[in-house]
Amino acid sequence: MAWRSQLSRNLKELRILFCQTSPSSASARSFVEQNYKDLKTLNPKFPILIRECRGIEPQIWARYGIEDHCLKQLLSSI
């Protein structure tokens, strides 16, 4: 898939959270097992963070790099 090599062009970080044993996290575990190696090979400097936590619902967080700007703007208006 072409998107794998383009991952770091628009994103600053990718976080994947899932439970090690929960059936609801099976697809997230499968995605990591099947794709992590290729993603890191094609994007070696791009941070892909895998977090396993018992009982958590699977989540994926994509950071685009604009949050810092928004946070500064929000804090300066308080």
C-alpha cells in the first residue's frame, strides 16, 4: 500500500493503544503484528508508539503537529 511510505509526510506521531488479551483489541493487535515492521522500515525516523494496557479499548491517535499551536492559543486567552 502506497500510504505506508507517505505516513510521515502529514503526521508527526502515531500511537496505537490496545489490550494484550481482550477480544475487542484483536484487530488492533493483528494490525500491529502485520504492519509494524513495514511501517518502521518505510518510515524509520517516524515515531510509531505501541502501548499495551490491560482492559483498555483499542485506540489510535494521530498527531498532526498543530496541537502545540492550538494549545498556546488557548492558554494565552485565559
